[in-house]
Amino acid sequence: MNDETAPLCVTCPRALYDDEHGRYICRPCERRIDEDLLALAGPSGLYARLCLRIQPGRGTGGPVVSGTRGASMPCNELVLSLTSNGGIVSMLESWVEDWASYGLAALGHGGRLQDRVDTAVATLRLNLSRAAARHPAIDEFARELGQCAREVEILISGERQPRRIPVTCPCGTISKVTLSTEGFTCRTCGSDYGHREALNLPMAPRAAA
């Protein structure tokens, strides 16, 4: 392998080995994606454990929250947003739908939130090797999935989440990064920023942030 001419993994990025040519990502990155997916699913997975962080809702079929009208919501609102429809399950299902448009997945059939998470994870894992070679946004999927898994782990452990800093892309779009952000793609202009480039972007004015 000639590192100077070999194609690069879009997530590391490192030079792909000869037997990895034709793929977007290297096999170690594929394994990391698979591990993040596997960590989310099942009765003892991150999603099920996160559901137990809601008060007074309990159980792994999705959060149940009660309260009197006018009273403050008796739950962790961030946890609720992640475990409810529109949170983790919708993030996973949106990628299943996206992969299906490339012929890389089959859509699920609804059910309880936990069942939908498990079905989406199983579908994405089943088709991951093909997506590694055929899906041009596999790096975006890996980044979004990894950030989701890390955020859930922090919420479960009770660690203090890192401060999010609003920065401004030259196109004017404001994005939020942390000191540990590996990189991001501007949602407006599509510019890619690595860790150093992201932290070197100008901070957004307080009013705009």
C-alpha cells in the first residue's frame, strides 16, 4: 500500500488498505459504528437505561410522564426528548429510511418505542457492511450516531455535559461545538470542519446564539 496515493477513510481519516479500496470507511471505523448501534439496543442497552432516568416514568417501552396541569414537568426534559418519539428512535429510523432509498435497508413496521429502536438498530447493523462501501454519507451517520451514544452515556452516568460553544461558519450559519467535538459539517453550505478548524471558527454573538 502506498499511503500517498491510497484513498482515505472518510471518518478517521487514515489510508485504506488494499483490500478496503472501494469503501468509504475502514473496517475499524465500521466496527466502531457497529458497537455504537449495538450499545443502544436491547433491554439493557443505552436507550432502555436512559428511559429509567425519567421521573416518574419507568419501563423500557418508552417514557411515561404524569403531572398536574400548571405544575412543573416532573422529569428530565432532555431525557424525555431523547427517549420520546422524535428523539433517538426517529434519528435511527430516519437513517433507515435514508439507507432504504439507496437499496440498503427495509423499513420497519412501528410498535413500541423500544421495539422500534431495536428494529432500526438490527436493520442498520445488518446492512452496515454494504453501506460502508455504497453510502456517501456514512461519515455523517457515524458522527451523528457516535454523538448520540456519548450523550446518552453522559446522561446515564450523571456526568456534567461539556459546554456547547456557538460558532459561526463563513456562510453565517451558527453551530454549537464542544472542546471534544471531532468535527462537523455545516448544515447550510456543506463545509466540513475538523476538530481544530471547528474550534478556530469565530464565536457567534451572544444575542444570535
